[in-house]
Amino acid sequence: MASSDDEEAIIQCGTTKGDITLHLIREWSPNGYDRAVELYERHFYDNSHFFRAVPNFLVQFGISYSKDKELQHFAKKSIQDDPKHDPPIEFHPGIISYAGSGPNSRGSQMFFSYSSSSNLGRELWETPIGKVIEGMDVAEQFYSYGDMPPWGKGPVQGKIYNGPQYIEENFPLIDHFLECTVTRSGGLDSVDLSADSGSNDGDDRVADMELHSTDDDAKSNEERKYGDDDAENNEEGGKDSLDVEALSERRLVRLGKSLRSNADSHPYRFPAVMILVVGVLYVSLRGRRKVSGKMN
């Protein structure tokens, strides 16, 4: 399915702790968005575990138990990095990004940020793709056995690929997805602004998310990175810094300019039409007088 530049998606997922709702924004990271939405639409994440939950840091997921070999091959094939969003996007609780291991390494593993962090989002493969807009309190309750080795006693990522038995037998309290559904939309520019609009089919949820306040209070942050497929962790440089409210404000300003430009052109239409009509009448009458004179 082809995606427009301003497309957005609402993803509603059940989990073993409760329901969560994600809002993915293509403008933030087109390649990352396209991959993520397709994986959710093809139910890649259904029943997969939140295998790395580290309080005040992040919760990581994205190793599927799907028996669809083509889907598994698609998910493992890495995608190109996206340029950093301008202005850059700052990490606050609920921000969603890929768990990459280097340039152009994004595949299927992702994470929700548990805290505000300047440690995250410094590399191109970390460019956020969206935000948890409902159920962040649910996500923060996902059971944690600690970080993955060597920092903690959580699951070893490589062993999860063999199936759910490894986690079910050794880490039975780890939470997991149930089923996810996806609704795509055209973004804020397609929202009906009329006061009498009826069913909004999710558009109001999109608008509410972009106006949703973010928690700017910094929380303690683990001084370590995530890894995809046990890849080596890297040091990072640079900083991202845009919250969702700023994006919403910029979009609303853009929409306002469009509406004003259309309204400003209306006052000139009536005089122009009148001048045209008078001109046609004048030419017509003058032509009749000339014809009458020749006949006489």
C-alpha cells in the first residue's frame, strides 16, 4: 500500500497487562514508518514478548513467533536510515523507535522509552517513528527480570528466535502482546474541523495525541544502549529535540495559512467578474451600432 507523506496510523494492541494505543507518524521517519505499519498490519508482533523491560529506561520487543517464513524474511531484511527530523525529536516517556545496531540496521525490533533521555535518539537509526498515546501506564507495568546479559539476568535475545518456549519456561512472568489492529489516516490536514461532524473514525484520536502534553521532568536513565540481535552497543553523539506539541503547533499553523490564503482571494473575484461583463456588453453594443450604420 502506497503511503502519502502526511500519513499517520493508530495501532491498538492488547497486552497481558492491558490495552495500549500507538500513534505512528510517517513524516517523522518514512522508511521506519512504512516498515512498522506493514509489520503490525501483517500481525508480526501478535503474541510476541516484551523481552527487555528496564525501569526508567526502555522496554524492547520485536522478535516474532510467526510461522510465516516470508514474513520473517521480510522483517529481518534491514531498511535504510531516515534523515533526522527537522526540528529533531526529543525522547520523552512513550516515544517509539527502532532498536538498531549501526547504520541501516533497522529490522523489526523496537522499543518504547520509559524516560526523558538525551542518551537516545542521537543516531539516524534511532529516529523516532511515533508515540504511545494511551496505556503508557500499562507499558510501565510490564514485568522486568532486569536488563539482558551482561547488565542483568533477563533473557538472551538469540535464544528467543527458537520459539516462545525459552521465555515461557525460564521467564514466565514476562508480558507479551495479544493482537494489534491498524487504522491509517491522512494526518491532521484531513481532520474534519466542522463543529457538527459525526463519527470521526479515529481522526479525533490523532489530533488529541498531537496535543497531548509530554512529561518534561527528566528521570534517571541507564547509561547503556539497546541492541538488536545482541549487537555490540555503541557510543553516540548529537541530540534530538522536538516534542509532539511543537509538531502539532507547526501543522496547525500550516493548515491556518492554507485556509487564510483561500479566504484572502475571495474579495477580488466579484469586481473581476463585473469588469468582464461590462466589457462584453460594451463590445456587443458597439458592434451593433457599426452594423446599423452600414445598413443605412
